Amino acid sequence: MFEKLLEGGCIGDLHLKNRFVMAPLTTEYAEGNGTLTKRLVDFYEERAAGGVGLIIFEASSIDQIGKLFPHQVMLDSDELVPALRKFTDIVHRHDAKIAVQLCHGGRQSNPIASGMTPVAPSTLGGKGLTSTRPRELAVEEIEQIIDAFVSASVRAREAGFDAIEFHGGHGMLIAQFMSAYTNLRQDAYGGDFDRRMRFATELVRRTKEATGGLPVIFRLSGDEYWPRDGVTLSLAKEIAKRVEEAGADAIHVTAGALGATKPMTVQPMYMSRGCLVHLAEGIKQSVSIPVIAVGRINDPVLAEQILRQGKADFIAMGRALIADPELPRKTMDGRLEDIVPCIACNEGCFERVAIFKDMRCTVNPRVGYEGQYVIRPATNPKKVLVIGAGPGGMEAAIVAGKRGHHVFLYDKAAELGGQMLQAAIPPGREEIGSLTSYFKNQLRKLGVKIELGVNVTPALVDELAPDVVIAATGATPLIPPIRGIERENVRTASAVLLGEAPKGQKVVVLGGGMVGIETAEFLADKGNSVTLVEMLDKIGIDMGVATLRWYVRQRLEEKGVSVLTRTKAVEISDDGVLVEINQQTQSISADTVILATGSVADNKLVEQLRATGREVCAVGDCVRPRKIIEAIEESFAVANQL
């Protein structure tokens, strides 16, 4: 079934055992001086052990001024080589190969990380990781940076890396030289296409010479999505040809640039799986060296299809291997139902790292703690009662079941999933459903006893007589104290998403957080005229700023949703809502008013059980309403300590 994906392949003279490539990430697990930590090594060792053919180790800065993140790996000193050699030896023990991505942020370099003013081909400021206007590089400084890249490449070879990847995408320094949008120079390194390509081609040529022919992968944005003069697919094809002529052994095709008009560097769930494959396919038609495709490829079936259709030669997965480091191994074994799905929420990975926090994962609570969070058989199996079958409850039941406990899972609803059921309904959120399906399969395989449609009471708990109770009873909608809130034309967002149709066509949604936004879009798709009302000065304040907020705003605008911020609902009537804007009141006509005003913890049963003296482990929203990532993290921790 996966003949192409599992067959060997070559990049230059480097033979890889399969076509799985781990895309370069930013973990923020390194020390502040750029040296490796055990946490970082453990993270990559688990991915190497999972069966991937090639790991492209995360963006490593070639000098201090080019740093993007405070805890970025550095490769600017010979003193770093011994520790890196031990690291690559660990990866090689698992029959995996490893390349290192060399990077300089240029105008994207962050003064918080580097302590220095960014430098770039031109003084054009950025809107990505920093808005600090860069200083234009002198020609001699450009040559020094090329020397630094080459020196870092030699160190990489000495440290045992099997290949080099140059980050020529995402608006980094190399890309800044190639793009007419960011390179306004008129000298040997800017002007026409040939001069804009000089920096990149010199890098490739000199690195091949200095390293004795170590394979070089060139990462390139097939489309930068700048408003003008940037790299588009037609130009990217010409760039790929030039770097191939300079000696590159493979092209890794990504998209976007930090701060560009459309955030495409890490594509969220609103974009379709394999959304960048057309760019890889276009470039593959222009070069004779292997092409690596990336971008929302989280499914081995899709990966095999891409390879069979000749659109790419290798498949890079980043977030999919964060979510499940054993994805390649499970593919080999035919255990597709056991693959933990990446839902492309970007919450734990990209959105955290963008604000300089360490990388986590919504669906994999072990990320960053591989050496600590190990699931081991329980020495004293217990009878465990889990109340609530949302993400937290299902995670707790699965972990407890894997450890050998006797697990009973109860929920008052008729279906497993909790709030994930409604979360998967709005447009672009369907990927959440794949996580619910995964949980269901694992519960079935583990033999967890499931009872649905049962309202758990203290008496029932006494009757079941469990050794341990884990409460994951979730949250309920917050009903704000607004006059008229009790009227028949008022609905909650959860009720509407789960099938309760609004009355009439005109709808006002109160609350501009994630739930309100998704409900507004859901109703707009059904032909309703929707007004979204938010008290704060921005909508989506509980959504990630790096990608998610941009996409939802665009989608609301495209679908004609009217958005009112700094607006407070004062009273609901049969005809609509009276609101206060800038200390002035006005009426908004509406047939139905929908509440998306937050949630409150559903902890009544927890309090009842504790009042009887029973010990209860509360997890997720019944402690405090938050997101899936917190519910799963807490549930894993509790179940793994039983």
C-alpha cells in the first residue's frame, strides 16, 4: 500500500531508507547560548526511533546577529561540535540520517534574541518576528556572512551531520536577497535577477567545495505571498534551476514569508491537506534533482498519493511528527488507526514559539518531556472511574488503560467527544473530528468499558466503588446578566452548532472569541445575515496571533459578517439587541440572538463527591475553562501517576 513512501531514495550520495523527512522545526529547547539540552536531544531521538528516514534538524543560526529566537540552536563556534557529534551519533543509532538547517534571519532577526539591530540586503522593515528596521549590509559584510555560512557547514560535517539545508524560504536572509520585494540594492548583490541570486549560489557552490561534496538541500518558498515583486512560482522555478546549477542536491519547497500579506509559513487547519503540493510539483518540472514537498501533509495515504503521482520525491512532515513520532513506524506496520493525528491547530507549536515560549503539542502531551513522561505498566492496577468523555476524559481513560488499570468511562451525553463534537462543526475545523475518531478507536482497542447517556451521581459512584475517580465534566455556557436574556429568541452557540436552528435570517452573535467567530461563520455559510458583537477592541483575542486570527478575520470579511468591537449588549428584545457603542446606544435588528460569551466550570459533581470525603482528580474545563491542549496535558499527567 505504501510502496513509494517506504522505498529508499537518495539526495546526492546520501541514501535514505524511506521517503519520510522530518521538516525543520523551532522548539526553543536549546540553552540561551545555543547549546543543546537533554530535552532537545530526547525530543529528536524519539523521532529518529520512530522510523523517519531523514531528520532536518531545526533552524540553527550561523551567527549572533542572525538569531530569530532566544533559545535557538547555534552553529557559530567550533566549541559546539563535540556535543553535536554526540547528538548525531544518537540519531544514527536508530538508522536515521540527519541534516542541519542553517539560517540567518536577516531583517527577521529579533533584537530580543540577538541583542543587536538586524541587518538585511536593504532597510525595508518587517512585520514578522520583529518590526525593527534593519541596517543595510555593506558588501564586505555580505561576504563575511557567506564565510560564516560556509564555516558553519564545515562544523556540521565535523559534527556528523549527513547533509546541509540552507533556509532560503520564509523571508529569511537568503530569501531576502533573492526577492525583489526585499532586495532594493543596485550592486553586485542586488538589481537584476542574476545579482539577486549571487548570495544563494555562492553559498551553495562554496559549501560544496568546503565540505567535500556534503549533500546540500535548498529550502525555497514556491510563493512568498508578498503584495508585489516577491517570489512567485514562476520565479521560484528559475531560482531552483540556479541553485541546482550551483550544486544543490535537492529542493525543499515551502511557502510564504514571515510578515507577508498572507501567513503561509505554517498552514492552519483552515487550509486543506497538502495545500502546498502544487508548488513542489511546479518546481519538480523545472529541475532534475529531488524535490521535497511539505505543508499540511499529516496522512501517509496522502503522502503516498503525492509520490505516486510524481509531484514530489520525498515528503516532509513537521507537525505530524510532533503529534506522533512513530508515524513512519506505524505506517510500516499497517497501524494507521493508531496514528495520533495532527489537527493543525498551531496552538502548541507555532503560536507558542512565535511568542518565544517552548514548543508543546495539543494532541501529544509528551512533547518536550519525552525523557520524563514515559507510560509504564502500573505496579498495582486499580479500578478507575472517569466521568466525562471529552478530550480530557478520553485521554485519561486511554493512558490509564495503557498502564493496565481497569477503566470505566461515563458520560451523560449519547456520544463520545464532549465539546470536540461542536468544535469540529464550523467551517475549517473538521480536522478536530479526526482526533475524536482516534480517541474512540483507542478506547475500543484498550477495552475501556464505556457507558453513555448516564448522569453520574454520588450514589452511582458509591455503587461502582472505584479506587480512583477522575472528573472531566467540562464546562457549561456562561449566561451573562443582560436584560431579556431569558427570551425565546436567545440561543447558546453550542446549541446552534449541535443542530438547534436559529429563528429567522437575521442573527446577532454576542461574543467575539473563538466560539463566537466560528458560530458566526457557520451561520453565514447557511445564508444567515450575521452581526458579531464584541466588547473588546479586537475579536479572536483567545486565538493565536501568528496565523489563526488573520485567517478567521479574512473569512468573516469574505462571508459578509458584520463585526462590531468595543460594543456592549445592554438589552435583548423580540426585535434584536440594544447595544452601547462609544457611550451611545443603538439597536441591531435580529430574529435570533446567540450567546458565545464564555463558559463556566461544571464542577457541581466534583464538589458533591468531595463533600462525601471521596478523593477526586479534577482535570480540564471543570477546573477552569480553557482549551483542548490543557485538558489533555492535565489528564495525561493524572492518569500517568495513578
